Amino acid sequence: MSNNDMSDQSLGDLAKRLSEQTSTLVRQELALARAEMQEKGKRFGLGGGLLGAGGLLGLYALGALVAGLILILIEIGVDGWLSALVVAAVLAAVAGGLALAGRKQVQEAGPPAPEQAIETTRQDVEHVKERARRP
């Protein structure tokens, strides 16, 4: 709409348009913030699940190490302890991999603020300020 068209409208009409456009803008920004927070929530959930799985397998690795040490003390030279140590080493490697993957997912999620929505809101405010300064 050109400036001439806007100057022909009454102040009431302009105020009504401003109110409608502001409401629409706020709804759109809230929708953007909600979508951004859902995405970050998914990443935090996945990262937390991977960290939990890594911790659980780490606990199993500790149990296997303990079983291996017990078998070493009971029967030195028997293959049973060697088996327990191999299982413990494999579980520990898997637990470490899961923990690193989970940590990476949590770091990629970033801070729990809707950054994109905040930035576009700042841009909208700057645009409105700029438009208000123009005669």
C-alpha cells in the first residue's frame, strides 16, 4: 500500500490495521518459538537417552570387570576370567561410544532459548522503529 493510500485512511482504520498486523506477527513469532523449542527438546531427549544407555552399559562393564577380578582370584590361570575381561572391555568401549554420541547431541542442541524466534522478533521491532521514524 502506498503512502497516498495510507494518508486517505482514517486514524481508526490505521490503528485497526496495526492491531491486526501486530496480532498476526505475535502469533507467527510464537509459532516459530514453539517449533524451535520442540526441535531443541528432541535433541536434548535423544542426547539424554544416549547418555543413559552409555551409563547403563558402563555399569554392566563394571560388573563384568568385578566378575573377572573375582574369577582371577578364585581360579588363576582358568579361561573364565579372561572371558569376563573381554566382555568388560567390549561393554566399556560401547558405553564410551554411546556417551560421546549423547554428549555431542546435547551440545548440538545449544542453549534452550528459541534463538531464531528471538532474532526475527528483534528484526521486526527494528523494522517497526525504522518505519515509525519515516514521515
